[in-house]
Amino acid sequence: MEAKEIVLEAMKKSGTPLNAGKIVDITGLDRKVVDKAMAQLKKEDVIVSPKRCYWQAK
């Protein structure tokens, strides 16, 4: 499974908006990997930010 798929799955399971630090805690991935995956998901318009620095799946 790709990092962005892992990040997206963590967001879906959580049910609440998450910041990158929380995603790192949940997934165990490196912070740089999470940041890169989130950038790809933002570019693909798969995640949205309901409040500053927090993200959730659409």
C-alpha cells in the first residue's frame, strides 16, 4: 500500500480532522512521508481542510 493510501485510510477511520503529527502517530510513517502524501492528496482534491492545519477526507 502506498503512503498516500495509508494516510487517507487513517483519515477515513478517524472520522475527525487530523493534523500531520497525529497522522504520524496513527500510521507510524515518517513525518516527511506523511507531508508528501498529504501534498499529493491535496493536489488530487481528495482531502479538505475544515480548519487551519487539520485535514479530512472528502
